[in-house]
Amino acid sequence: MTFQLAFNGRRKAKPKPTRALPKLLEHRVLCAKTSSTTEWVLQLPLVVHADNANGAHFTKARAARSQLDTVLLALQTQLRGIERECIDQITLVRFSPGRLDAHDNLRQSFKHVLDAVCVWIVCGSEDFNRRAIGKYDDQLLGTGKVTCQYEQTTHETDRRLQGIQIRLRLGSQPR
């Protein structure tokens, strides 16, 4: 006895091609010293995007928490010996093959990274209030104690590499 499957008139859909995962930068920590300032550079294999206005709320919240936790953990473990009180400038650099609009989307893409940096500068390794995450930015950036700049570029050798750099400039005297 043989069985035949009935043909229902539909063809099988072609599988959609999946996007290739991005090539990420290496995790690095660098220090550059001059006579009056010191600059620490933390390079992370983290992809930052501008938020989609029509995106799912829970997906955005999960990505935000992931970025915040990743950056905070890297800062707490890699840069625990520096004097956080002397930081007077933060420069956030995005490495990617594409470019974002510099005055809107670039700042928006770094929102959670900047939140994590400000929490680390104010609190260090201590506990902090996740619900009041914006107050740490106001303590530093709102009062003018620390300035923040944004840049975007492509990698020198491989234009497809993606990631971020957090550059912290330490002045000669504490705030």
C-alpha cells in the first residue's frame, strides 16, 4: 500500500537569505600621555544603531540594557585604576561602513553608551539607580564639568569592521 500526499496548490517558499553577521573590532585598551593630559581609549566590539521610531518597545529595551551593561562592565574591569574625577572630555567614536546623520542619529545611537560612561564616572563600581540613569548625565554634562563629542569613521585597514571607541581625556587637575 502506498500513500500519496495531496497537492494543495501552493509551492514551497524559497528560504530568505540571512544577513551576514558584522565583522567586529577587537577589544582593546590604550593610553596616550602628553605633558598636561592623559587620554584613555577603550575599544569595544559593539554595534550601535539609531533607534527605529516604529520598532518594538521590548526589543529596544533589551538592546539598551545590553549596551549599558556591556560598557559598564568593560569600564569597571579595564579602567578601574584611573582617576575618574579628572575626566574632562568624553569622545565617542563609531566605526562602521555606513554613516549616520551627525546631529541627530549619531547622538541617539550613543545614548546608552554615554549613560553607562556617566554612571561609571559618578558611581564607579558602586550600585546605582537604574531608574534615574539620566541624572548621572545631568551631574556631569549638564553642569559643564565634562564635555562630550561624537565622531564616526571607517577602520583604516578593513572598511567593514564595526565597533566603538570611548576616549576619556584626563585633565591635569580634578574637577
